[in-house]
Amino acid sequence: MSANALYTDLSGYYDLMCVDIDYQAQSHCIRRLHQLFGNNGNTHLDLACGTGPHVRHFIDYGYQSSGLDINQPMLDIAATRCPEAEFTLQNMSDFNITSPVDLITCFLYSIHYSDGIEKLKDCIASVHSALSDQGMFCFNVVDKDKINNDLFVRHTAQHDDSQFTFHSGWHYCGDGEKQSLKLSIEKCTAEETHQWHDEHPMVAVTINELKDILQPYFEVHVFEHDYEKIIPWDNSSGNALFACVKI
């Protein structure tokens, strides 16, 4: 089953899959970073926005918020959640918007969906073009050299008469510019069990390599992956938050 097929078939369960994610804390943290480093503007675009939970928070903060994604069923849910926002079916590696925005976000490690370093560079160039003067780009990443292939995240959730179990984990072979996100979903009812397994190809990059790619376009600030505190990256953690101001 392809990545798109899995997400299309289970788009109605996406929020259930992400039930443990604190969207409010993530959105609030990026809002704080934007207040500290941004241009005081209030227009916002969320890349790989999914069903729009982050967009909802930014609208509630007073932003003119919008989103894009490559999955139309998810965008349909996002439009219901955020009727004030505009959502478009576009690839974040090559997108266009009608007017520049002050803040572009990409949550949940979604920047890794750029399939290879060249696509990642295309994404960064597209973001730079879409930002207003001194606009800011915020996203989170995992360092390929710090990935432990044996670690995964697991949680369960009830929906109607079914129990869902979700597993996800990074995998990196140790060489090259490709890593993957391995997913498995199990749906159990009283009479039957359904399972889905998928592996999403993603770009592999170190935090320092990414800084080098960004620096021709942005003033780059790197922070610890902590949505409760704004702490400079310690140069060794395997996850980081980037706040990049257009130059």
C-alpha cells in the first residue's frame, strides 16, 4: 500500500492517530518564536497541514492562516475545521501563493517528506520566495546520525466500537540521503482485526547540513526540541526546532 493510499483510506482517523500530540503547545511555541524573531506580521501558511489543527490555533491567535497538503481528503477535513482559512492541494517542494506571508510553518517533522536533498532545497527556495520581508520559517527535524532504528512510538485509542493501535518509528540505513518513517495501524473490533503497514520515504540530513543549506536564504536560529521552553540547541541533540528569518 502506498503512502498516499494509506493516508487517503485512513484520513478520517488521522486525528485519532495523532491524539497524543499537543497541537496547542506546538502552535504557542512557534507563535512565541515569531514574536521574538519575526516581522510583526500576521499572515501564516502551514506546509503539510493535514487536517488543520495547527491552522486552527493560529486563526484563534489572530493570524490570517492558510494551509497546503498533497492529500485532498485531509484538506476537506481541514476546511471543515477551519472555514475561515484557504487550503490548497500543493506539494511543499514546489508551491505558489498569491501574496507573501509573514510566517511559514511545517510541523511534525513533515519537512522530511521532501524526497531527497534536491527536493529539500526546492522546498526551502519555495519558502523563501513565499515569505514577506524578514518573514520567518519554523519547522522541526531529526538528525539522521542520531536515529535509533530500534525506537518507536506506540499508543492506543478508542473510536466508536473499535480499538486502534498505532506504531511509528524512524529508520536510517546509516548512509545516503534517504531515511524512512515506518508506520503500522491495527484496528480491532469484536469480530475482526484489520492491519495496515507502510514505509514513507523521507530525506535524511544532519542538523548541521541543514543549517548550511538554509544559510544562503535565512538568518538561522536552532533550538532544543522543547515546546515548553526556548533553549538554544546544544549541538548534540538528535531533534531540533528551526526558526529562520528571511534575508
